[in-house]
Amino acid sequence: MQVKTNALSPSRWTGDAIVLFLFEGDMEPIGLLGDDVAQMTGDRAARVVFSAKADTFLALNAPGERVRSVYLAGLGKKEKVSIDAWRRAMAAAVKQAGRDRHLKMLAVPGGEASPAVSAALAEGALLGEYRFDKYKSKDDPSEVPTVLEELHIHEGDKEAIEKGLITARAQNFARDLANEPGNVINPVTLAEQARRMAEETGIECTILDEKKMEDLGMNGILSVGGGSHTPPRLIHMIYRPVGTPSRRVAFVGKGLTFDSGGLNIKPGDYMRSMKGDKTGACNAIAIMKAVSEIKPGFEIHAFVGAVENMPGGGAYRPDDVIRMFSGKTVEVDNTDAEGRIVLGDVLAYASKQEPSVIVDMATLTGACVVALGGYTAGIFTNDPDLAASFMEVSRSTGERLWELPMDDERLKKKIRSEMADVVNSGGRYGGAITAAMFLREFVDEGIKWLHMDIAGVDTSDEDYGYYRKGATGFGVRTCLEWLSKYESR
Ligand code: BES
Ligand code: MN
Ligand code: ZN
């Protein structure tokens, strides 16, 4: 899809469809559409009592020659509108245009096309058209929507549109990787995908194989990967700016290409969807893709622990004691609490590069989904300013975040072990927090660190806004937006 700004008046524009964005209680912008369509649009909108509440949508056939469809997309009350409402409204229009077999659409934000809105519209369009249907052999053609060829944004901000496109392409890339099943994406093939992207974009990429990890003593990763026929990989990607970088930021991703639970095997219902236990990794890799295009002024690293947790003969066991890369020892209580063991090694390895900030993303705990529901990610940090900046960014990206506390010293005792430094499971209560406390043990003193538990938000069980059933790429937009804010601080 080509997305560009367009200065031509909507009353003179020709194409397949026009989408007009409306605030609740203000139908006046319909006049912008021109006499040939405005009156019929207004009449029919009045007849169906179109409210323009957020996430409402009305598709109308236009009688004229100039355009074939007029869409009205509701944003809700003007005083309360969020940037995300624009994004979702644009996605709804793109989805409808696909069903209506349209190829060329004009988006009319009605004088509201700020840079933020322009970026959101570009994002909503690309995210909304996303499909993952590569494994479907010959669909019924009437069920396959067409893909929009051209989207014109009336008086859109050119630079912001470009930024939105980069962001959305990265998010869709993360979704593509995450939607792949475990028999296609395993630790080795995930590393290959990362390397391929790196070669295409000029990002540095080093992949540590099992032998190298043995030499380094990365026994956390090796233990979790022991039960699988596919050996683990540690993926390390680096973007270096031209000139002297002002600082160094590291993204870390949990890359469990499949989590069966290991010997503490998951029951069937819980194992289903565990191909999605790699979404933190997919996000980190996708962020690097966007970074290669945005070219920020500081050095950015991505570290991914790519591992498959299986109950094979080489599997690690409950009761095992693991000496981690950092030197700390972990007693294994439950082999299904594997993500924190993998990340323990990755965080310690990332720390060695002395970044000023580490942001990790992980589908870490079911407990986080129980605490916050499936639409809000938990954040945990050792730096209050970092939490505040992520919360602020989350308001414009629409990726909901909520901070959970890390200062409960009584709860921290749950990960104490009789015989080792820590135990890998702190039990049911406060499970998202004790998991984060476990991770904290492996981040070097003095490094600002934020952990995002994306369990639940990483996949959508329904079509909603710009999401489709499947991987969401949740976190990519927020991290990229945070990076651009962080750069200017
Ligand atoms: N990958 C899971 C967490 C998860 C659950 C992600 C549901 C997405 C949806 C993780 O490895 C896991 O199994 N965690 C256990 C921890 C427990 C054994 C302490 C959990 O949440 O039950
Ligand atoms: Mn698990
Ligand atoms: Zn897991």
C-alpha cells in the first residue's frame, strides 16, 4: 500500500472510497465531501442515527461517478479522543475497503491532521490490512479482501506519515514472525530470520550457538534448551549510528519458540498458543528493523534468547541446580518457569555491554494476565523515571501499560532457595512480580532496567481495531516511540 499526503479538496478528489473521521455530535465535516455526496451521506447517517462514538463505522454507497463508497468513522467525543481511536478508525476503513474491493481511498481527518494523527492514520492503515494467510491453499476469492493500492491522507504530515509507516511495517514484521508455528520457527530458524533481516538492513548480527554458549557458561539457556532436538541460540544485533553515540540502549526478548512446559508439561489447553512464547524476541528483532530506517543518534542492541522448552531425554529437571552465566545459582522448582531462566542469562550478557538502559519484553507469566487482563501489559522497573516515560508514551501508542510494584520485601522471600541463590518459581500469588524480581537478580547494578510482561497482550483472540486474531506485535510501537522521545531528552 502506498500512503501519501494529498492537498486536493475532498469535494474534487476521485477514487474508490472516501473515509471521513467524525467526532461525536459534530456532523458538520460531512460538508467537506462536496455537494454531490455530502447531502446523501448526511441524510443516510441521520437515518441510521450514526453517533460517531469511538469504534463506530458506517459504510455507504455513493451514487455518483466520482467515488463509489463513503465511510464514516467515529472517534468519540472530541475532548476525550485518543490517538489510538484514529488508528482504530483508519483500520476499520481499510478492512471495509478490502471487503468492498476498493483500491484507492482518501482519508479526510477534517482539519485535524496533526503529525501525531497523520502517523496514527498511516499505522492504522498498514496494521489494519495485515493478514497471515500464507498457509492457506487457494481461498474462495470472494472471501479474500483486496489490498488497497493507494491511500491519500488529506493534508497529512509527510514526515509523520513516513514515520508511521516504518513503525507499522516493523510491527507487522513482528506479527509475521510470531504467527509462524513452532515447526517452522525454532531457535535455529529464528536466528536465521534475524540474520537475514540484519543483512538486508545493515544491522550487525552475531549468533552464539550451543558450543559458544557452553564456553561462556550460559547454563540457564542450555538447561532450558536441553530437552529439544533443536539447540538454542543467542541472537545479538547491533545498530551503530554514524559519529559518536550519545548512549547505548539494549532491548532483550524472550524467544521461547515453543513452550511445552518441559517435564512439568502443560495440559493441552494451556500448551495451545505457546508458539507465541517468542513474541518478546520477535518484537526486539522488529525494533531493530525500524531502527535501521529511523537511524537514531545512539547505539542500540537487541539480545534474544531463542530456545525451545521440551520434555526430551536431555531435559532439565525439577530439583536441578543451575549455575547461570552470571555465576548465580538457580534451583529449579518448575521447568515451566523457563523464561526467567533464559532471560537471566540474556540479561546478564546484555549487562556486560554496559548499556545505560535495558528494556526487556517477555511473555513471562500467566499471573500477569490474571492481574491485568489480556489488554494491558505489566511493567516493572528499578527506575521510576523510566516507568513514567513508558506510561506517557503508552497514552499515545494505545498500548496499555500498568506498573506493578517491585518493593515488597516479604514477597521477595518467595524466590529464596534453601540450597541455591534463588529458586525459579515463587508460587501462584504475585507470580508476575516474583518473576520480575527473579529477572532483577541478573541485571547489573547501575543499569536502568524495565521489564514488560506481554503475556496475554501479545496475541488477540478476536479481530479488534487494527488487530486480527493472532499476534499483535504489542510493544513494538511503544518501544519505538519511547526511543524517539528518549533521543530528544
Ligand atoms: N510462557 C508462559 C507464560 C504464559 C502463560 C504466557 C500464558 C502467555 C500466556 C511461562 O513460561 C509459564 O509457563 N509461566 C508459568 C510460571 C509458573 C510455572 C511459575 C505460569 O505462568 O503458569
Ligand atoms: Mn513456561
Ligand atoms: Zn514460557
